[in-house]
Amino acid sequence: MNTMKKTAIAAMMLGTGMMSTAASAADKIGIINVQGVFQSLPQAAAIQENIRAEFKDQIEEISRLEKDIKYYLEKQQRDAATMSEAEKTELQEKLVGLRDDYQSKTKPLQQNIQRRQMEERDKLLGLIQQAINNIAEEENYDLVINANAVAYMGDEGNDLSKQVIDKVSKAN
């Protein structure tokens, strides 16, 4: 008899669990492709342009250094047979100086550009998150999931990406 009661209780608990799963399946779930939204926003392209403009002088300086290094390397190869030892040494020292200058300026510039990109990306992702929250509240979504985490989506009507793009694009 005890075994029968335990089995009945277990069956009721299993049934209750299935019912709660069925009830949670009725929740309104939205999907969003955050990466696709980010790349589709006009602000993303503007960020890249602003960063290029911000670091324009430093990028041009590094470009000039690259051209100078290339020129002196070609000169070294082209004129090596006719150069004196003193000229070869001077040219080699000049190349070493240019390479050192190039390396000392390139790494900090890359780090600064990357830092600025991250700052601007984080701002834009904040706007995206705010738009997602607003849409989810307005349309009574219980859950919004990133499309990268979804294996299958049957109803395209729950894809909020276009709405978020529209809302964030109008934010500026």
C-alpha cells in the first residue's frame, strides 16, 4: 500500500510539473539578433567615421613612417653595391630609428582606437538594451532572447530586431 501511495504522489508531482511547463510555454517570448541590430544601425557607421577622424593625424603619421621605412629599405637593397660602409651604417641606423619610432607610436594608437571603439560600442549597446526593454514592456513580452541562443524559431512575428533598429535609429 505504501508503494502505491508513493507512486500516486510521484505521478501527481510529475503531472503538476508538466502543467507548469505547459503554462510557461504560453509565455510571450521575443527574439532579437543583437549583433545584426548593432551592425544595421546608422550610428555604428558614424562611430567608425568619428573614430577615424579623431585619430586622423596619428594614423597619417604612422602611414608616413611606413612609407619612409619602405623607401629606405628599397634604397638599401638598390644602392647597397655602390654605398660606402659609412653610408650603409648611416642608412641602417636611420632604419632602426624609424622602426623604433613606428613601433612606439603604433601600439599606443591601436590601444587608443580600440578603447574608443569599446566606449562607443558600449554606449550603443546601452541604447539597444533600453530599446529592447521598452518594446518588451510595451508589448508585454515575458522573455526576450538573443537570436544566437535560439535553435529554432517558428514565428517570425516574435523577432523584435526591426523594431529595435527603428527605435534606436530615431534616438539620435
